[in-house]
Amino acid sequence: MPILNKDMQVCISLAARPSNIGTRFHNFLYDELGLNFAYKAFTTTDLLGAVAGIRALGIRGCSVSMPFKEAIIPLVDVVEESAAAIQSINTVVNDEGVLTASNTDYEAVASLLRRHEVDPSARVVLRGSGGMAKAVTAAFRGAGFEQLTVVARNAESGPALAEQYGFDWVETEQAAPDADVLVNVTPLGMRGADEDALAFTQDRIDAASTVFDVVAFPSETPLVRAGRAAGKRVVTGAEVIALQAARQFERYTGVALTDDQVRRASEFSRAE
């Protein structure tokens, strides 16, 4: 990283519980590419003040995490389709005081569906109904998938998510139809209390053609391991988090990254 100077452009993140992942990803690439940028994670209880600061101080870019993804919408100037489609923002770019918002989670999932050649005619069962589930469900709809069932115990957010995108909802996995594509957007398999949990039964995994786990930590969740062992096409949360960060990087800097750069920055960002 260059020595701090008056011309350095600054990018930040806003989250209730900031991590070092984005900080390490972006700063690794700034250093490697010799860019006069710096990235720092923040938390706040004053979103209005934080956004005013982005404008007033000329902060170049801002990554937005929970619980601010929806609350920040009325505070920006332009909402791109990727964010408008799900009414959720995770990226803000400041162009001389004009704040443009997008959702690179949505973009990353849509890109991975194309990259892994997941057939839009496939039957999909998606487990989860939180904020990230909205981005994933919208990306499937935008990619032309028509047969998707949301599995969620929450009797409010589950039906609401399914109805918003014209899909079906069931409360339990047992009530879900057969599926070619299984998608986990819950904490099941995430490092911590649920790290040993398998998001779908082995019978469903064996019957599917594709397993997609949005959990990024660890990247090799029980679902991912089971999918690999069964010889299925596997899409991981590590791919999602790396690609969405790469899209942010490109918006902030104007520099397009190679697949190798994204891979190495992702590995560095996730190293203990």
C-alpha cells in the first residue's frame, strides 16, 4: 500500500459486525496493482450521518452489509436494476457527490449460474428466506428459472419471498417437491453452532444434479462436501463472496480483474 497521501481514494464498508474479509481482499489488490486506494471497515448506529460523511468527505465507495441494506435505499441518488429488483443494496459508488447503488450479491449469483451452466428448466429447492435469500431468489428468477420452491419455517418471510418472485413456498423440506438444484441460504453448515449441520438430506443430494451452498465460511460445508462426494455440480459460497467483492472492486477503481487475481485475493482474504 502506498504511503497515505492527500490524493488517496478511500473505500469503506458499513456493517453491524464488520469482518476483515473485504478489507483484506481490496487492500491486497490495491497493493498488487499499485493503486492509490485504501479500504477500511466500519460499524455505526448513525446511518444517516455515515452516508452524509460519504458525500462530504468524498469517500469513493462503500460496501453495505446487514442491517443497512434496505435502510440505505432512500439515502442514495441512483438505484441500479440489480438492487432495485430486490430492494436491497450492498454497494455504493460516489461520483462527485452522486451516490449510485447496486447489489453485487445478485450479480455474482446470476454470473455463477451462467458460469456453471445451470439449466433454467431445472427444478429448484431453495432453503432460507433472509436478506441473502432475496438476492439469490431474484437472481434465479432473472436467469429464467420458473420452477423454484422456497423452504422456510418463517411463516411471514417465507411466503412473502416466494410470492414476490412468483414461486412456491413450503414450511419444511419434507413438504418440498423433488429437485434438480438444491440451494442453501441458511446458516446451516456455517462455522459455529451449525457447522456440522447438513442443509438437505442425503437422499435429496443424491437425486439432484447441482448443489449450491451460499455459506462462505467454511467454503467446504457439509453440504458442499456431500455434493462433491456424490459427484454433483457444486457452487460454493466462497465463489459468491469472491465474485461480489470483485464486482465492487471494479466499480470503485475502474480496473477489471482477472480470474487469477480474484482467486488469489479471495484466498488471502480468507486466510486465518
